[in-house]
Amino acid sequence: MAGREIGRTAIAPEWIDYNGHLRDAYYAVILSDVTDSFMDQIGLDSAYREKTHCTLYTLEMHLHYLLEVKQSDEVSVQLRLIAHDKKRIHASFEMYVPRHTSPVCTAEAMLLHVHQGETVGSAPFPSEVMQVLANWQEESDAMAPTEPPSRAMGLKSR
């Protein structure tokens, strides 16, 4: 297993492009949606957000498109923690469909815990969430690495 499953989704017909597969932008939509599920699982659910005015912002995301996703597919997303600190989560995602044993997409994201008030700024996680993250981190650290870390893109001069 690459990580803990955090969500599943069917592919909507309007997400399919003229080539008959999932349009690239919808991989990010799926990851954004399952990040909400991850938030619920670690204690940053809607009640928490309403009470504290805190949420997660995505600071950066790197996507690696590996295999085509068709309209008939159901995507499952697994997450593991690469690292976390008192305000940030560095997460790794893998997307799977039943007809492939390899991931169809991998992604890395840097997430920041933010307080949204008069001013918007980073905020430390509450201790209960830090404990949940520590447990996820321990579980993630016990798993064998399954993907290369993100890398900088660029064209080399010849």
C-alpha cells in the first residue's frame, strides 16, 4: 500500500477531453476534493473550521501524470505524510484506478494551516491535530518509498 486511502471518486463525463481521457486539470480537482476528506480525518473538519476560522491552504503542488484515466474509471487516492511541523504538512498522493496496479498520477503538496480573520496568516495546529499528524507520520515513515521526490522542471541547454 502506498498510503492511507483518503477518498474515492467517479469520473464525471464533463471531465473527459477530446482524447477520451481525464482532462489534466481534473486530477487537481480530485486531489483538492480528497484533501477536504483528509482534513476531516485529522480533525480539521467543518465544525473545527467554523469554530476556529482555520483551514488548510495549498501552497504548492507538483503533479506527475503517469497513465490515462477513462470516464469509466473510479479513482481512489492514497496519502502519506512526507513531513509536517507545527503549521505545515508535506503530503504525497497516489491516484489509482482498478484496471492498473501502478498509480495513474502522483502528486506532492505543501499545505499550510491558516487562520482567516481580519487578516489572514499562518497558525499552529492545535495539540490534538499534532498528535493525529504524529500518528500518520509514524505510519507513513514505516512504508517503503514508492515515488521519486518532485524535481525541478527545466530544459537543459545543449
